[in-house]
Amino acid sequence: MHRPAQRQRLTRILVGAAAVPMMLVASGCSSDSGDDAKKDSGASASSSATEAGSVVKEAAYAKLPEPCKVFSSKTLKEMVPKGTKSSKEGNSGDTATRGSCSWNSLDNNGVDGSQFRWLNVSLLRFESDATRGTGEKLASEYFTKHAEDARSVEGAKDTKSQPLTGMGNEATLVTYDLKKKEGTFKQQTVVTRVENVVVTVDYNGAGLAGDKAPKVADLTKAAEKAAKEAVEAVRTANGVGGGSSAGGGTAPSKSPSPSKSASKSAGQGSDLGKDSGTSTSKSPSKSATKKD
């Protein structure tokens, strides 16, 4: 009579004992699932952080001014008095990224000789690139290389170089003499960087047919003034005029990636103003034979 009841109690005890490990297993699975979710969440956050870290700051300036309009008529009259209307814009496949313009002047005084002047401005803008860095960084690297190119012109004599202040973020003046059959040309090259734009002003003069050579101090003063004016033209083109510090500007335009346009330009060294450097020696020789 009592055995069936004992068997029933024993069965209930065994069933209850078996339920304990089942609950433990279920609890263990639930815990593992939570850890995996946390790991997945952490991995996702890490991936997002990596992607966010690859985003570079937009370049400060998105535009370039028209190269043949960076100088005022007053400046042109002072620097190329007989050639204010001789402007010649350089070829550019992307005017938002690069541009140049040159002027030449020949004041022919007959038996008293002639005074020759040549002026060139070149502009190169860099965009930010996730793999290469910010536009400012790329422009600074190019500035350093281009200034070195200006100091290494073949045939240059008495080359001098000095840093300048009061224009852009960094600037360098390079001067030298270049002797040609027409005479000795006094070259002044000012290379300056304003945020992500590199501006180069080349200015040279010579006294031809027996006329006296121009004073280097006068040429240098004019070249520095022109460089400051070109820098302000870049700022104004981007809505940062009135002598404001170069720190603002509009968002970069959607022009070609610097890996194709700006890097190509940087790789060509002095080609930023092919009329600067070695080509400078060619331009005066040709222009000096012409009258305005």
C-alpha cells in the first residue's frame, strides 16, 4: 500500500533534480549570448571609430581668383609700365585648381638704351585627401619644394634667399642674376602659402642696349607688394577679404581630386609657373626684342 506512494515521491525528486542542470545550462547559454552581443557591439563601434578617423578636415579655400586680375591697374603700371595690356594667361585644364598670368614691358629709349620688365603670377590650390592629408599639409609640402626649385635655377648667379613675413602662412624670397646676351636680368621670386594655396610671383628687370640695370631693392619691394596683393586676391575670392587672417573660407568645391590634379602639378616642380625658374631666362630674351 505504501510502495506506490514512495515511488511517486522518488519520481518527483528525480524530475526536480534533473531540472536544475537544465536551468543552469539555459542560464549559461543566455550569458554566452550576452557576451557575444557585447563583443559584436564593441567591434562595430571600433570599426565606426576607424572610419571616422580617416576623415580629414576640408581645405580652407575652394576657389582661385582669375590670375590675370589679381593685380590692380596701379600695381601693373608700376611694375610693367609699358606692358599693362600685355597679359597672357597660361593654359590650365582646371582653373579651380591652378592658373597663371604674365606681363612684359619694354621701355625703348633709342640710343639711351631700354628698360625691360617681366611679371608672372602662378596659383596652385590643393584639396584635402583622406590618404595624403589636408590641403594645408599638401600645400606646405609643395611650398617647400617649390622654394627650393627657385633657389636651384641653372645659370643663376649670386643667389640669395630669405623668409618673409606679413603675407600668408609662410613665404620665401629668392633673388639672383641671370646673364643673357641681351644683358643681366635681375630675378625676384616670392613663393608664399596661404592655407591650401601656393602663390608664386616672379619679377625680373634688365637694362638693355647700354642702359643701367635696375636696382635690386626696387625690384624686391615691388615683388613683395605684388605677392601680398595676390594673397589678398585669393582670400577675397573665397569671401575672406579686408586683410582678415587666412583661417576661414568656404567649403572646398567638388573639383578633381588632388591625387589627380594637385599631385600632378606638384610633381612638375617649377611648372607651377613655367615662366619662372629656367623658363624665365627664355621669356626676357624673346620679349626684349619687342616694342609695346
